[in-house]
Amino acid sequence: MEHRVCLFLALAACGSVADKSNSDASIDAGNQDGQSGSDADIDAPGGLRPWGTPIKLGVVNDPANGTGDASITPDLLTLMFRSVRPGGVGAGDIYTSHRSSATAAWPAPTLVTELDSTMDEAHPWIAPDGLRIYFSSKRTGGPGDFDLYTSVRANTTSAWGTPVLMSDLSGVSSDLEIALASGGLIGVLTSSRGGTRAPYLVSRTTTAGAFTSIQAIATGTGCDDSALANGGLSLYCSHDDALWMATRPDLSSDFGTPVSVLTGTSLSDPWISDDQNTALITLVDDTTVGGIYMVTREP
């Protein structure tokens, strides 16, 4: 019998991320790179500390072109993201930036040419060890609009290998992103295979194996980009200028009713650390294009 993971979200599906624009941006007009967006609302359910103020990630953002879909290694040193800035090879490209310490400024990003195509790449999700990456692409060779690909490398300074189509998760619709929980055996897939953009819980028996289970997470009217944390016990979802959080007591239970934990103009693309103390999000500020922000919980 198919197990359906229930999550009661009164949400609607959202659009893409890095190329969003919004003339009604609510981030302070005086906000600059490396400074805080002062109007983001915070909350602290589940005994967690409140989120602090989102901080824009300096030169990795392009003030004239959208930047988003970010993920980062747990040591906070290697950042992967999508941008539509000039100098790429496709409609949207994957970039990276690596810094020397978790408190150092981010250097200018570089194009990851071995992962990019002349089409559109999006939603890069880098594994905790920095040696595997998952992303979606519109390149030829896949069965759908956006399809999921993965690539590996020998060490964190090596080039990425040739991307391989994930036929276990790619279908005739758009399969937009996958974000894994710690351990790599379960993840949340964002896909339009059910007719609208929605999250699916996926699982496999080994980290080297194919995903063999895809279960719809019931979302009412939809849910945008999602992420798992706390070993898969917490689900985060972006929608309607907010980040939502739902939890479950164990991996066999359904997720409970979500609550809004952070708001900001066109908030999207959440990446959440497994300890739930650090997040990356995309926000739209006075430049009217998306940019990457980091937010941590208050001391």
C-alpha cells in the first residue's frame, strides 16, 4: 500500500527563483551587500531560537541580474548557486564561491563550466562532503522540461565530472530540485509530475543506489522549494514571501501542521543546515532582483 505523507499547507505554487523581480520589495532601501535586511520577521517554534536578521552575501550577488538557488557545505566554506548574470553559457548557470574560513568575506564567484550547458541549469545542491552535487537542467537528453542530474569529483579542488541524468527521479514533467537529509538516504524532491509544483519525499537504501520510493507530501494547494533538516524530521518550505516549517516525531510519521518562521519579499529557495541553525534564502531587495542571504539563529 502506498504511504502518503500528509502536510496540511494552505499554500500555492510559486515560480522560479534567481530571475524573480518585484517592484514592491520591502527590504530597506539603504541595505547594501554584507548588511542586514532589517524587515524580515522572525519566529521560533519547536523550542528553537528565533532567526536573526538575514545578511546579504556580498559580491556573490549581482545587483542587476538575479542570483539564488543557493546551497552550501556544512563548514560554510563552499557556496553553489544559480545566476542569470552576463558571462554564462546558458539561460541560467551554476556558479561557485569558496572562502578560507566561515567568517571570511566571499570572493567573486566563478562559472562552473563543467556543469553548465547552453540551456538552463538551476537548484544546485552540494553534498556535505563537497564531492557530489545535484542540480536540474533543461539540456537535451532528458525526458522532461527540467531534469535532475548529478556529478561527482575526486576532491574539493578538482573539477566536477560529466553530469549524469538521474533517471530514477526524472520524468516527463519538470523535476526541479532535490535536497537530501543528513545521511543521504532520504530527500525532498520538488516536481510538477502531479500537475502542479509540489514536494515529494524520496528514499533509497544506500547512498550509492537509485531512489526507489517517491511519496507525495500532501500540501493542500501547493508548496514551493523545500528542504529537510534534523535528519529528515523537519521540513522547510518557501511560499508567499515566507518560510514555513513542519516537523514529525520520527521518519515513519506524517509531518504536522506548518508554521511561518521567517518572512521577506519574494522569499524563496531555502537551504537549511541539519542542526537548523543556519539558512540560505533568496530575497528581493531595492535592486528588484533576487539575491542570496544568510540567516542564523539568535544567540
